[in-house]
Amino acid sequence: MKKRQHIVRTLQKNWIRDWQLLVLCLLPIIYYIVFHYLPMYGVQIAFKNYVAALGITGSPWVGFRQFERFFNSYQFWPLIRNTLSLSISQLIFGFPIPILLAIMLNQLKQYRFKKFVQTVTYCPHFISIIVLTGMLYIFLSPRSGLVNIILKALGKDSIFFLGDPSWFRPVFVLSGIWQNAGWNAIIYIAALASISPDLYEAAKIDGASKFQIVRHIDIPGIIPTAVMMFILEIGKIMNIGFQKAYLMQNGLNISASEIIPTYIYKIGLIDAQFSYSAAIGLFNNVINILLLVSVNRIAQRTSEHSLW
Amino acid sequence: MKSIFNRNADTIFDIVNISLLVLVTFLVLYPLYFIVIASFSEPDAINTGKVFLFPVGFNTTGYSRIFAEPSIWTAYKNTILYTTFGTCINIILTMSFAYPLSRKEFFARKFLTFFMMFTMYFSGGLIPTYLLMRSLGLYNTPYVMVLLPALNVFNVIIAKTNIKNSIPEELFEAASIDGCSHFTFFFKVVFPLSQTIIAVLVLYYGVAHWNEFMNGLIYLRDESLYPLQLVLRGILIQNQAAADMMGDVESFLEQQRAAELIKYGLIIVSTLPVLLIYPFLQKYFAKGVMMGSVKG
């Protein structure tokens, strides 16, 4: 009884003290409820057979039938394979480049040149995905694209990059690096800047070469940041850019370019199989969370760096 | 002291490092530069690979056709509207959420942080959101373009961290002794002192609105509501609208030539606003990333 009174009193006190803060939060709270939590209520259609006339609540339950259908469909393994190979190749090739770039920039003593390189390499980050894909079509065009003109000048055959499934992943990953490596390097540049200058002083007195400084001071100094970024990347592994894959997709490269997010879009909004699409989406989301939680746990065990 | 061996190693390191960075800069810059010179060049010269460092000929057909096309201007106007109104909503919501979350004593702080972060990891997904937009009557209206992306978790965290670090704890304590409420403090102190972070937010949100095409693709049906990026997609990637834009040109060959120039020109016209403001505000852009990297 006494305890309850105490809680009530604390709440009253908090309320009197903080009600204005709560009022400030009101619109954001409404936003999250309406645009993020209400759709979660709609996730139940993954376990139903959605009929528009009956609505979300009225449609009949079918249990895990939509999921079984997906697991048994002939599309299942190709989709998983395409999605994983695309995001894993992006991780393997895309992840180290910003770190390398940051280390290289950090060793640069020419201030102006450094600023210039930074300005240039951040720039593509602000180009829209449509323009980026449009540029790919222009530069990789088999007839008039610059890349093929160079190939022909070197005496090679021209390659139809965007119509060839085996070129889909390299083009996707390389254009991603072109667009984002500079921007993703910022966080490592910040990490390098926060390394204590004493370490560099000591290394200089000991006569360490630049390469040794990179090897023994720079790299250990950015490992915590790199681990954190790596965890975040793993969390996105099944959620890899729908937009670029969708825009680069065409009938010729579909065998490599159909990934889970593009499939969800097509099944859901073009074929209007709402329940089936929602089930695939939920499956994808759950895998993502499992990945994120387990990688975070591993990182916690093996080192002290983690997200939470 | 450095040995001679290490001094030589350093020279080699510097040479390799600088040449690699020159190469990187060239690889990033050249495609952008090429689009600019190609947009003024003769299409035949581009197709045969004669355009490398300077424009060949001087041809403004691409631009004149772009400027004569009403659907592009409608889309441009739509994007400007979505960007302006969308960013205003973003700033108001983000700041008014970030301030309470930055107050250590706020009793609901932990819960609300979780409430927000949870949406980053779990979401209803495409179809449930789509069905909700339909039942709310937002489908195929301009409101969906400004309301759906009204808050971004990452940006709220940046703003919260910044307010916490830049406005000293004692300031509110001193003000509250003088009878200053949270409202007054927020509007009279936090807002005016947060100009840098607001600049960062305006740029992040603004660029995101400018480049947005997914929401348009999913939630808009009327072409008169399309944002610029969706119209660009038709021309750059699906090759469709370009043919409509030159009914008066006779031969097929002429059409193809003009279509190429229209593509180059459109890339410039649509990206120019972002790329023009970018060099001046670069320091703010980068600052945002640093702020986000501070944990807590």
C-alpha cells in the first residue's frame, strides 16, 4: 500500500516537472504510432488470406501457409542466393575501401590536396540513385558507352554489362563503392583524428616508418569503429538497396538481379498478392534481426565493442 | 632517429599514397565531368568516342528540349514543394523530439528512445504500410510525400547528441531558478543556439527529399504529382518519355541523337541544385556524420 502511494507520488511529481517535455514529444509520438506502429498491426495479414473486401481484421487466418508457400516455391533458393551473394560481395569489397581511403588521407600532409580529395570523394553520395543508374546505362552502353569504346580501342569485344547476369554484381558493387566510399570514410577519418598525438610522437622518436605507424597505431586505433560499422552492415545484409537493384534490373539480368526486396515489391504491388508479399517481408525482417542480435553478441564476447 | 632505410621507405610510401589518391580523385570526378561536357557536345562525336577532355562542337538541343517540356517543369515544381514543406516538418519534429530526449532527468526518456529505436529494426513492411496509406486516404496525395518521411531516427540521434553536448546542463538549471519553463527554454535558448545542427538537418533531410523516388513509385498514381526523380527514371532508365519530347523531329536517327543529349542535360539540370550548394556546406555535411558517431 505504502509502495503504491510512493509510485503514484513519484509519477505525479514527474508529471508536474516534465509535462512540457512530454507535450513537445507529442507530435513525434503520434508520427511513430501512425506511420510505424500501425503498419506493425497489419503484419498479421502474413498469417491470413487477405481479401480487400473483408479488411485486415476480417480476413480469414491461414496460419503459416504463406510462409510454407514461399519456402517451397522454386524462387526461394535463387532469391536467397542472389540476395546473400550481392550483399556479401558488397560487404567484402565495399567495407575495407573506406578504411583504406581514410588511412591514406590521414597520412597526407598537403592540407589543400587533402581537402580537395575529400570534397571530390564525398560528392557522389548526394547524387540520386536514379541519376547514378542512368549514368551506368550511359557509360556501359554496348554501342556508345565510354567503357565499351575504351574496350574496343584496346582491341577487345564490347560487353553488354547491364544485360549480362554475371556482370550484375560487379557493376552493382563497384558503382556502390564509387558513390559511397568517400562518404563512409568520414567516420574513420574522425576515429583517426581522435588517436592521441602522444602515440605518434613516441613512434617518431623511436624512428618508426610511416608504414609501421599505419600498421601499429592507425589500424589498431580504428578497429573499434570498424567493428561497430561491421555490425551495422551485417544488420542490413538481407535489406540491401531495393532501389538500385530494382532500377538496374531488366529481363536479361533477372536471374542475378532478383533479390528478396525487389521480389516483395513485385509480388505485392504489381501482382497484388498482399498476404504472400507481407509474409516474405516478415521472414526477411526476422532474419535481419536475428543476424544483428547474433553478430552483436559475438562482438560482445570477443571484444568489448558492441552496439548496445 | 630514423634510419636511412625507413626514410627511403617513407618517400616510397608518400609517392604511392599520393599517386593512388590522384587516381581515386580522377576516377570519381571524371564521370561527372564527362556528363557535363557531353551535354554540350555533338551526339555523333560522343558515340564515336571523340569526346574525352573537351566538348566537341556546341550543341544545346538537349537543354532547349528539356526547357520546352512541361512535364519536367511540373515534376521540378513538385519536388521543390515536397522538399520545402517536407524539410520544414522534419526540422520541427526532429528538434522538438531531440530536446526532451536530451534532458537526463526526463522520466520517459529511456522508454521513448526505445520506442523510436525499435522502428529501426522492426517495421511493418511494404504491404502493411501501403494498405495503411490507402485506408488513411493518403494514397495518391502529395501529403504522403511529406508525412511518411517526417522523422528519421538517425537524424534525431544526431540532434539529441548535439543539443546535449553544446548546451551546458547548468544553463537550464540557472534559467529554471528564474522561472523559465521547458517551453521558453526550448524556443528562446535551444533553437537559437542550435543553428549548426539545424543546418546539418536541413541539408540531410533536404537532399533526401530531393532524391526521393521510392515513395513516389509506391504511393503516387497521377503523373501530375510525380516528383522529378520519377520522371527522370522514365527518361534515363526506361527510355520512354524522350521519344514523346520530339514529335517535330523527322528521322529516327535525329530522334536518337536528341534523346542522348536530353539524358545528359537532364542529369545536369536535376543534380545541379544539390551539387551547387554542396561545396559551400560540405563542412556541415561532414560534421553531421561526426556527431552521429559520438555514442550516447
